[in-house]
Amino acid sequence: MGKDTIVIREIEPDDNQEIEQVIRACFHEFKIPLEGTAYTDPETSQMFEAYQKENEVYYVVEAEGEVLGGGGIKPLRDHEKDVCEIQKMYFSPKVRGKGYGKILFEKCIEVAKKMGYKTCYIESAPQLKAAIHIYESYGFKHLKSALGNTGHYSCGVWMTKTL
């Protein structure tokens, strides 16, 4: 698959079903708990609607008309206004290992800076070793406990970086 067939763009209403399937499939593939994670978030089935407020955005990775991944930024719930969270960054096996995750991750960090955020927060699951390694390589530091109130009590990995 050539790079010219991959598009990273803002989510559209028609993308909801495909991105929901990508997100949910990752939980089964990596045996991540379903309760207390993005799997059971009501917004996982309505991702377009969930990212329409100011200072939030969700991007999808599309290849030849098929949505194969995504990731977004939102203010961290119940925390200082200048802290954002990179959320719901999941990819289909079809596009993993090709560098699109890094491209999307960098885009999210750049957009967060433009939106005026000072700190970026990430929650992850220990099973997602490749993702955690990428976060570390970008200077994210591990925290001993969660920030804000995401409701994702099963995540177990919390990281932050000053933008």
C-alpha cells in the first residue's frame, strides 16, 4: 500500500461505525479489560459527536476508503484547562508498523500546542507495549497514578509531557 493512498483527516459522521470496530477489535486482540476502559465509553459508538466542542478534535486514518485507525485530543476531564488528553488512539493491524501511528501522534501533539494546551496526558494499558514505547520516545514520563477523571480505572499506565 503506497503512502499516497493513506489520508489522515478529521472524523466525519459516516466514520463512526468503522472507527468503533477498529477500537473494539484492539481490546480483544490485546486482551485489555473491557470494563473501565474506552471499550465501554458511550462515546466509542459515536466518535464524531464526541469531538465537536471547542479545543477537541479526532482524526481518522483512512486507506483506500476504509477507516483503519484514529486518535484525538480533548481537555482532560475534571482537571486544569491547559491539560489535554490524547485519547482513543487505536489502529487496525493492516496499518500497524508503517509509521502512521507516529504521524498521527505528532499531529495530535502539534494541534494540542496550537490549541494552547501546556501539558499532554495519556492513559494506556500495559498490554500496549509498542504504543507505550512510542510515548516514551517522545519524552512522555510515567506517573504513579491517574490524573483527572477519565473513568478508565483499568488502564494502569499514566503518562504526561509538558508541551
